[in-house]
Amino acid sequence: MDPELGSSKQTTMNVSLPDALKAFVDEEVRARGYSGASEFVRELLREAKVRREQAQLEAKLLGAFATGEADAESARKAIAEIRQLRDGNVLGPDPSARDLIGDGRK
């Protein structure tokens, strides 16, 4: 579980939405079976975080290719890690992929 998103301590944020977006959130909560708007928003934030991490990994991989630091095997492992992030199967980076691309965080 992601320590940033899975901690038991929670903070409340108030967000102002136009009526049309509030109606959209309410409909998504009903249609997708969320327990409430907070659960829906948390999922959206998790997805945004994964997209950002994936983009960072891809940028590092492209940088490694540009500098000649990437070989085929390490690139294959890094791409597998990016796919795991995309698919929600985050098991942690392979050690050799981590050497090539770092841990995906700044």
C-alpha cells in the first residue's frame, strides 16, 4: 500500500464545485458503486498520482536511452515496471530497473 495514500490519518479538504460537476460526481458515485464522493475523489487522486509516476519513469527511461545508459534488458524491465504502474499492479521496481530509472520519485 502506498504510504502517502494508505495511512490511517486523514485530513479533510473542502472543495467547491459548480452544480454541473457536483451532479457528475453524484452520478459517478451512484453508477460506479462508491460509498460517497470522498471515495470517488480519492480514486481519482490515486489515478493521477500513478499517471505522474508513470510519466516520470518514462522520462527517465527516455533519458537513459538518449545518454546511452540503457541496454535492452534493463529497458525491458523498466517498461515492465511502467506497465505495472499503468495496470495498478505496483509490486515495486525490479532492482536492475531501479538502477536505470531510479524509483520514479523526485
